[in-house]
Amino acid sequence: MNRYTRSFVIITSLVLLVIPVVACAKPAPAQFEIFSLIVTPQEVFAGETVNVSAQVKNIGGSEGTYTVVLSVDGVELERKDIAVLPEATEAVSFTTIKDKAGTYTITVSELTTTLIVKPKLVAKEVELKYDDGTAEEAPKGGVQFGHLVDFLSPGDPFTIRKILVFGLKLDGESKGKTFDMQIWDKDQKVLYKEAYPADKFPLGSIQPWPEMKRVLEWVELEVPDIQVSGKFYVYVWTDAPVFHGIHIGADNSVVNVHSTAVVPSNGLYKEAEPWPLICPNPTHWWHDKSKVNWMIRVVGTTMALEE
């Protein structure tokens, strides 16, 4: 064997040794990273659905399956097997609902975040009032006037469902007659206006007061769900001569800062002058505006936190 032949044999042998090594090489196994844990929304009310999502990336050289586990406060709720190709990324998502308020720890595999659950909002009936339920008089002015009371919404929005008026009528011929009730917004723009039959009120007598007082009753005026926010007004007007029409009870147990006697003037409303008179005797307490709280109330609903 000459030297050229020997060289050929040696090279051929080396090639044969290398080929099996190359043929036996395998791709790297699947290896996973999980990232971008997102809870949407991160603050909810009790009973609302929450979406939990994350991204799974395969940084290995082979396709593989990764098991994603959702836990809340260390308690496993659900798991999903996600197949991911090499160098690919797959999204995974879960939904969950918590019925109780609190702060929860959300864990997806090794990722962790928090979820804040607030008490549920429920419709709550509210009665707005400034009187103590006792009428000290039901004055009717020496001039005709309307009864105006301002209120403040307990929530935004506040839905008015009915108006309560404590009063009586002093006109035996009231059949077919009406009185007006209006709801105004903070700028005194009319949101609702309706004429109600005077017969809703019981028939009473102006004298004496103890007998008159026993006749007064709370009358409900239904309204078609009027929504207000902030300050608003309720206005009751009866277009009747003095000592007739509707007389509304007045409470003097607390200082009045909300009630006014007003008269319409060129489409506007101004305070009545003089203030409610009921005979030319200025010694009566209802001449003092600070003592006259019209017994008008508002009943409605607002959304409040569940207790």
C-alpha cells in the first residue's frame, strides 16, 4: 500500500466515525417561560366576572406541553395544558368570580398579582326629609304661594319614585280641581310637572287647629322614575283663594334652611312677600321663615354598597 492509498483509507475512516455522531444529535427539549399575567379588571364588585390571562413561550428546541395552574389565595381553581411549538408563544386565559369583598392573591404558575373585590352595588330605597313627622300648623298665606323645598341627592344618580306631602284640602267644592307638583334640577329647570286631583287629600277645617291637625294625612304622588343628581327642588302649587286649596303641614322643630314660600312671576319664581300669613296677626310663629319646614318628602332609589 503506497502512501496515497494509506491516506485515503485514513480519511475515509474518519468520515465514517463522524457520520454516526451527526446522525445521533437531537433537538433541545421544550423549555417554557410564562409572563404577562393580567387580571381584567383588577378591581370589581362582588359577583362580577374577572378574566385572568398570561403568555407561555417555548424557548426550547422541541414542541411541548405546559400545564398552567390558576390559584386564588393558594387554592387551585383550574389548570390547562397548553401545547407550544419551539420559539412560539401561546396565550392562556381563565375566568373567575368572587362573591365576597376582599383582596385576593391571584397566582398563575409562578406569577402572582392581586384582585380587589368591592361590596356589590344594590338598589337602596332612601327617604329624604327635613321634618320630624309632626305638623305644628298648616299655614296658608295672605297671598297665594307655592311650597318649595330643596333636597340633595344621596347618590349619583338618584331616581325619584314618589313625593310624599302631608296636608289636607280646605275646599268642599274641590271635585275636579287639581294642584301642581314639579321637580326642578339645580338650575330650577323643570324636569317633571304634573297636575294631581285635589281629592287625593282629606277634607279638613281651618279652625280649630287641634281638629285640623287630626285630619292631615301623608299623600303619595307617584312619579315616572325621575333621575337627579346633586341639588334639586320639589314645588307644590295650588291655584286657589286664601283659606282654600291645599294646606301643607309645617314643622318648626328644626331650623329651616330648605323650605321657601314662592310665587310665580313672569315665568320665574320669587319668594312670597309677606311670608306665609294666615290672618293679620304677625305674632304667629309661621311668620318666621326659620321655623317653617314644609312637610314634603322624597322617596327614591340609589345604588349603594351592599351591607
